[in-house]
Amino acid sequence: MSTFDFIINNYRQVIYLIGEHVWIVSLALALATLIGVPLGMVITRHKALAARVINAANILMTIPSIALFGLMLPVLSLVGHGLGKVPAVTALVLYSQLPIIRNTYTAIQNVPPAVVDAGKGMGMSRWELLREVQIPISIPVILAGLRTAAVMSIGIAAIAAYIGAGGLGVLIQQGIDRVHQEMILSGALLVSVLALVVDGGMALIERLVTPRGIKIQQPRPK
Amino acid sequence: MITYEAVTKVFGEGPDAVIAIDRVSFTIARGQVVIFLGPSGCGKTTLLRLTNRLDSLSRGNIYINSQNIRDLNPVKLRQSIGYVIQEVGLFPNKTIFDNIAVVPKLLGWNKEKIRKRVDELMHLTRLEPDLYRRRYPAELSGGQQQRVGVARALAADPEILLMDEPFGAIDPINREQIQNEFLNLQAKMKKTIAFVSHDIHEALKMGDKIALFNQGRLIQYDTPEVILTRPKNKFVANFVGADRALKVLGLLHVRDIMNCSPSNIVDAAQTAPEVLKMLEQKNLRYAIVLAQGKPVGYVTSQDLKYEQGLCQEVARPYPLCLEQGTSVHEALSHMLMHDLTTFCVINDQGDLVGTVTYKSIQKSLQDFFADDAEAQ
């Protein structure tokens, strides 16, 4: 039985697992964005804090995912969620912080000082400046950070099957347990395809959301 | 009107403190262009940024129309003052229309009023609205971008403009043009303008008055003429340069020194012998030939000898005629280039209104520096 046959024969389960995988990653990405983007903006105003926050996010990134799940187990057990989707989403949120915070910070930081100066000089408040100028100019780079985070999360979410989070990792994990090669391969294949599709989708969104004036300014990299 | 009263700005604290501006006091009168001039690091830009509270005062006061800016909300203050910087700082994500409309939108104008105002400003700054309204800053040249920068600063019709080397990044040819356009605009608008520059030529050209700074202190605050003819000290003299006599010529216009009723005028219809006779009678070296009030050239007695026809047949055409607004500096340059000591001055219709001679230039300069000698 080939890998494709496996997928077709078990399409109900496969679709369910894809849905579960996408759900975990989307939820994590949404939460990570809500935390990371504002944080990245706030630290542009506090240089000393910026170095610390980015360092912390860097350190988080170096922890292997299996180890992070292990570390969170006793902590989240206190609230009764040592295993399952909660630690999985939490881990993804933590891992996503680095690309999201770093890109947001860098993007806002790289808005030409003259543009900010002109905005202030014309009497824009901080919030108006952020909303009208700094964020629109930063959008491509911030989205690039989200894109990195999304693709990375899809990969890490596959490992979260080991702590009972579900998702496409289940196919890989059970395949290994049963020495079922087609099952392992279909899990791996689907995770890869999902990552590629999401990457492409995010690239498209990036292009659609980038203000036209910015696109003209920087010819799209080939 | 902007009044600076013992304005002091200190950056840093303790032993590292740097005094950027040291007890500077002067007043910019309503409708005047005052150039903040000086070498880099003299505090001129800082003083500008103190005026709209982009930097905060250490000591002293700044009054705008006798209102202390410390008592004003900084955001509201800045909305009421136009601000133009060298790097232009247009918002790359916004169209030209939206860039110009920034302040009106902040002030909550209605759409129709904004649309009309933006069109008006684009005409004023010579940007065809239908062509540029929807474009983005990246699609415009440096000179066009700065026109938008000026239009944006003028959007809410502020009484005061702060300009930080606005034309400094524009190539010399376009700079000259945009300076001239701005002067024309200012002649109509009569804004109160503080204008930072490090270029003495720009200062002499643009300024009603020049405030010359060095190391945070106001060294001299005077009209360009006085700065050139009566520099207060060695620093000012060095800054304006050893060729200040020539620079004075740049401030004078042909209309200031021309002879409005030259005696050596003849009509094109007069015959050569008539003109020759007149020249001999009045003891003149040459005559200017006019046809219907327009200069066609000049004739000398040499040219006229043995000629019987009309004098215009032997007249030598002038290489060019000067306009009344031409600077004397330029007039002198033409004289040197064409080896002529007289030029005709014409009005917009091309009619002769007077003449400028090398002698008259020399005399005007002497008058200038003679005033100076008497005053001292």
C-alpha cells in the first residue's frame, strides 16, 4: 500500500488531523501576534528593555521543543493542563515570539527618522504616527516575521502529538509505534505540504497588504 | 511673530553637558523670512526644533504672537506651524494627496474642503494635480518631493513656517529654481518664516534678515546688506567671505541702479548723419537705437561715418537685454563676458526702461560702503 493510498483510505482521519493541526497553529499564531507585535512596538521606545526582551526570546528559541514540553509539564499541571493542546499552544506562542518581536522591532526602528520627525513636527500624536505611518511602512517586515513563525509552528506542532495535542504529528507518532511506513510518510508529507501552502499563502497576504507606495519604493526581491 | 528670550538649551547633564544654545534673544517680525545661518553645530537647527517643541527648552522663553509656547499643547502648537525638513520626510505609504492632506485631516476638515485645498496647493507649488495626486513619493524626483514637502507644510495655512535646510538636498539647478518659486510664493503669502541654512548665498537670497550663529551664540542679527557691509566682527566677515563686495551686487537689482532717462537715445527712423551730428554735439561715444520703444542695438560714431541710410541699418545688436529684477551681480557678469559697459533694461513688453552702465555699478557699490564708513 502506497502513501497516497493510505491518505485516501483514511481521508476522514487525515482531514480531521489537518484541521486540528491548523487549529493549534492558528490559535498559537493569533495569541503570539497579540503579544509579540505590541511588545515589539513598545520596546522601540525603551532601548534598554529592547535588548533584554529580544535576548529572552532568543533564549526561548534555543530550547528544544521536546525539552520545552517537558519543562512546562509540571507548571501547567498546576492548572490541570499538563498535557494536550494547552501546552502545545503555549509552546508555539513562546517560540513565535522571537521572529514576531524581532521583526516588529526592527521594522518600526527602520522607519526613516526623517519621516517620523516630519510626522511629529506636523503635530501627529504618537498613536497617529504609529497608525498612519509607522505600522503601514512596517507591515511587510512584520508579516515576514509572522510568516516565519507560522512555518516554524507547523513543524513544531507535529512534535506536540507526543504530549497528546493531536494534529498531523499523530500520524508520525503512531506510525513509528506501529512501524507503519506509509503512515509515517503520509504524516511527514502532509506536514510539509501544509507548511508550503501556508508559506505561500502568507507571502500572498504580505503582497496584498503592503501599501502600494512602499512596493514602488522597494522593488520586490526576485 | 516669534520672540526668543534668553533661550538656552543644554544637552546632557553634569560634566558631559553641552550648551547648544546660549542665551539667544531676538524677534522675527510678522511676514519676515529670517535665516538661521552658521557653521554646523552652531545651534541653528536646535533653535528651530525648540520653536515647535520637538526639543524642549532648558531656560528662557519662546513666544509666538506673545503666547509662551510652554503654555501651549505641543501637538496643537505643531499643527499650527508649518514644518519642512531637508530630508523632506514624506510618508512613503501615502499618495501625494494624502501627504499634503495630513494636517487638515488632523484638524478634522471636511473632505470637500481638503480636496479643494490640496488642489490649490498643488497648483501653487507647480505640481499638476491630475498628474500627481494619486502618485506616491517614490515616483517623484527630489525637487518634486520637496515641493510636496512645502505644500504639506502650507496645508492648513499656518502663519508660521519652520524650514530646516529645505532645499539643501536638491541639485544646484533645481535648487535655484525652487528658491525663486518659493520667494514668489512668499511675496504673496507673507508668512513668518524661520529658515535654517548653512549657505551664505542662500541666506543672502532668501532672507529679509539673517541671524548668524556660532557655538550656540547669536553673533549678528541684521539685514543681508548690513551683514555684508558692516560685519560685526572677524567671524562674521570671514563667514560672509572676502568677496562680500560682489555679494552686495547680488542683493541689488538692476532697477535699483539703472538710469531711467538716458540721454543717448535715438530712433531707428533717424538717419546716420543726424545721429552722428547729435553724438558730436552732446559729446557721446555711442547711441542706443530704439524701434517703437524697443532697443534694437547701438551705434558708435565710427559706425556712422560715411553712412547715409537709416541708423538702424548699421546698429550693432545687443547680445541681450536685462530685466528690471536681474541682479546687478548678473549684469556685471554679462558686461565682463560680452565686453560691453552698457546694457539696456527692458520691461515685460520688451520696451526700454533704462540703462545700466559699468560706472553706475561701481558708484552704487561705493555708496554702499561709503554709508558704512560714515556710520563707523
